[in-house]
Amino acid sequence: MAKLHVGFVSPERELWSGEADMVIAKTVEGEIGILPNHAPVLGVLVEGGVLRVKRDGELDLVAAVHGGFISVANNEVAVLAEAAELGSEVDVEATKDALQRAQASIEAGQAGADARLEAKRAAARLRAAGEEV
């Protein structure tokens, strides 16, 4: 059975590279699932999305992704994130605190774009870590 070769990078580092059975990402057009032999596609990743890489017999690789692009061609998937964090690296308690602070600012009517962005990013990080939001 064909596999996908996935490269997942951000400006800071390579987050993951390897073989996968499926990649699921949220783009501005909606959620997209990539299987082997998928038609070529270029998508813009949403701010505060979650990327899931499914690997046969292994736990899914899950990451919070904050903007960027996904490119698919010839069973090669390139994920170029503006910022990203693997779910396994998320400090859940600190992220819950950040989400609560951002939500409090929003509810108090003091929120600008920064508080809404922080809330969106914190929620994505928690989802990537397997937490309910």
C-alpha cells in the first residue's frame, strides 16, 4: 500500500518528517484529508488549527498549527507552518491559564485582536494535547 512522505516544518525547526497513511489539516477552504495518490493541492492553513498525521500501528501525531501552507503532490506532503507546536510538547496547565486570561479579557469587553488570537491559539494547543475545549 502506498504511503505519504510528510515533512512538517515551522520557521523555528523541523517538527516531524516521516511516512504516514493520512494527513488531516484545517484550511481556509475547510478541513482536508490527504490519502496516498491524492490529487495535487495547495492550501492555506487557518490560524488556530490542528494538524493530525495518522500512521499505521502508531499513535497519531497531533499539532497545533497557526497559519501557513500545505502542499500535496506525488505522495509528498509539505506542511509549512507559520508557528506550530506538537501536542506532546504543550504545557496543558499554562495553556489553560492563558486561555482563561484571554477569555476574561474578551468577556470584559477589553479584548482587542491580540486577546482573540491568543484564545484561538490556546484552544488549538489544548486540542492538540488531547484536551476538551
